[in-house]
Amino acid sequence: LQDKVSTLQEELASAKEHAANAEEGRCVAEQLLIGKQSEMHELESDYRLKEAELDEVTATVERTKSEKNEMEARLADLQGMEEKLVATEAAVEEGKVTIRTLETRNGEVESELEMARTDLAASEESNSALRAANVELEKTNEANRLSIENGEAEK
């Protein structure tokens, strides 16, 4: 009987030791579980942060694309304006050439006009001299006519 009691006591002690070890293992497992749950919560929190950052980056990319499209449209407008400016500058240059040509022609016309004025003044002087000569000739003709009339009357 004593052997049985001793065996039972050993089994009881062994069972208590197993129970204590099991309890210690359960506590360690609970601590590991708590640690893993905490780690999981941190990972979920990190995931949410990364997801928010991704959303923010995606929004920034969309804004940047929109700004790029606006800039490309403005660039196209500026290129169109530049083409118009180049065409306008070419027209201005053509206008300057035309003005220079007209100014040259105007100078030529003014020279021709001045020569015509000089010719007119000379013609007027010549005409005036011819008129004076004509008046003298008319006087001479009148005198000759009178002389002829007087000569015929004396005959």
C-alpha cells in the first residue's frame, strides 16, 4: 500500500509539475499571443498609414498630371503666340522695306518735282521774255503798219 501511495504521490508530484509547466507554457503562450496581437495591431496601423500615404501620393500624382496637362496647353498657346509673333515680325519687316522703298521713291519724286519747278520757272522766264519781245514786235508791227499807211497815203 505504501508503494502505491508513494507511486501515487510521485505521479501527483509529476502531474503537479506538468500542470505547473503547462501553466507556465500557457502564460508564455499568452504573452506570445499578446505580443503577436500587438505586433499585428502595429502592422495594421502601419498598413493604414502606408495606405493613407499612397492615397496622398496618388492624389499628388493626379494633381501633377492635371498641372502637366495645363502646362502643355499653355505651352501650345505660347507656341501659337510665338508663331503669330514671328509672322507679325516678318510683316513688320516687310512694312519697313515698303516704307524705305516709298521713302526712296518719294525722294525721287521730290527731285523730279524740284526739276519740274526749275523747268517751270525757266519756262516762265522764257515766256515772260517772249511776251516782252512779242510786245516789242507788236509795237514795231504797229509802227511799220502806220509807216506803210502813211507811205501809201503820200503816194
